Amino acid sequence: MNAVLRDAAGEAPGGAGVYLFLDELGHVLYVGKAGNLRQRLRQHAAAEGPRVGLYRRYELVRRVVWETAVDEEAAAWRESELIFALSPAFNADTGVRGVAAVGQAARIPYVVVREAGAGVLGFRLETVTPMAGRAYGCFPHLGKGVASRLGIACSDGYTALLRLLWASSGEGERMPASITRSAPEAFTIAVDDGMRDGLHRFLSGSRAKLVDELLLGASGRPGYMQPALRRDREAALGFFAGGPRLVRERRLRHGVRGRVLDVETYRRLVCEEIAPVING
């Protein structure tokens, strides 16, 4: 049994949170989450296996630190944020974007909204802030291939927002195929002038009321669509919480001006948040 992990398990609280394995230089080797930190660290301490691959991390651990969370879902979201920012060597198989992955930073999107005709808006996921249109983000956990809980919430929720916009617009009888899949790179839809300020506030992370307005606007759609649209409302709120609101709260907490965060600033701010835990 690993003595460092055994001692950490004896000190850890029994609630939810994230934990970090550190090496002798204080570098983060691994980030995990748990509904019960004490129990999960006991499992790590008792783990046995060959001194290769993931089991090798145990030999390198010299210190364990943790941060509590309100529940396991919050811990899972925080885990995704920390893996993105810290890119620990032994989290390579998590499916979460990290700086160590070649080319990953270049694929982290902003949501860009542009005029695409009279009363029509175009939505695109783009990796640089554009010269034209409004950009929101960045959103490290939005896009195809991001398998964390936070990534699924953001990607599925963003698509749900587009479906609500389509349903509220009254366009067509059949839902476009592009918004039946997760996180389309581009989508164009008519958006009423009265909805545009709400859309801006939603994507800026300051007001989530838009989804209720869109659901009301979609009330004329056939009855068989309504249960799915109500589920889309809940999913879109998940995107709001894990994307726009998360960006806004982080920006305000750190006193960063402007509506968007570049990728490296986002990563740096998360690192600053966890630094007292690591250095404490």
C-alpha cells in the first residue's frame, strides 16, 4: 500500500471533491474527482499493478491535495477544468482537451454570431476571435470529441439552444439534420429582433431567461415535439452554466475586462485558482 496515499486517505474528508497527485517537485501528475474523497483515495492506496502505465503514477506521488465540491457533479466539472488547465501527464486518456495534446489548443472554439441576411443570424464555432460578428467564449469544453461530463453538457446544450431557436422561429416542419447532432460547426436561423438582446445576454453568461422565451415561442409546434423541447430547455441551461456563465464568472472573479477570454488566459486563471491548494 502506498504510504503517501494511505496517509492522505486518512486525512481527506468524506465528501465530494477533486484530488491532485503531486510529484517531488510539486508538479501535478494526475487529477481525479470523487463523490467521497476519503473512499476514493483508499482505493488508490490499495491499488496494485505493474510498475508501468497508470500504476507508475503511484510510485511518483509525494503529496496529495484536494479541493471539496458541493456534489459529485460539481467535482466532475471542476476535474475537467483542472485537466484542461494543468494537462497532467497521467490524465492523457480522459478525453479532455489539454495543452499537452498536439494541436488541441488550436481547436478550442468561440461561438461567433454574424448577420447572415435580413433577420437571419449565422452561428459558427471558430478558433480565433473574428474581425466581424460577435464572439463569445472561449469554451474549452465545447465541441466534438470532448468526452467529459462538462464537455457533454456544453456540447449537447449548445445544440439544444440551436434547436430551441429553430423551433421558436417557426421555420419548416422538419428539424434540420445539422442540429440533430452535437455541436454543429455552423448553423443559420431567423432570429426575431426581440430575441437578440436575450441571445446576447445568454451567450455572455449574464441571463438565462432566453430559453424560457424560446420555449414559449415554440409553443405552436406540434404536441409531439413539446417534451423534447422541454428537455432541450434543460440541456441549454446546462450549456449556459458550463459555458457562458462559467466564462463570465471567471472573468469577473479575476478582474479581466472584455467579453471573451483567450485560451491561454483561461488556462492561466484556472491555474491561479488552484495554486493555493497546490502550494498550501
